Amino acid sequence: MQPATLRRAIADAIEDSELPRTLIAKDASLSRAALESWMSGLRNPSEESAAQIARALEQRAELLNAVAARLRRLLAPRK
């Protein structure tokens, strides 16, 4: 994949997630500085780094789904 295409895909994913970059970096075991350098175009991410971000976003989504399900069970009418 072309570096510019990968950089744009990562930037789009980060922006679309609406999560703080610091949290994404932490979840992906990457530095915030690396994310910022990719977002600004100063450096090119590797495909492995992109995969780390994808895994981190998936894990965060699973966590949020579990939290929402727990809250829904609490709010469900008792029979």
C-alpha cells in the first residue's frame, strides 16, 4: 500500500472514531508522537502500526458494547 494512502486511512479512522488520540495511541501500544507525526504527514506508518490501531479500535468497541449492554440490562424492566 502506498504510504500516503495508509497515512490517510489511519487519519480518517482516528478522526472518525472521535476518540482522543492519546487513548488510541495507548490502546494500540504506540506513542502519541508517532500518531501525530503520521497525522501531520511528517512520517509514514507501517502496515503493522495500522493493524495495531485497527485492533485497538476493535477492542475499544467491544468494551463499549459490553458497558452499554450492562447498562441496558440494569434498565430493563423486571418480569
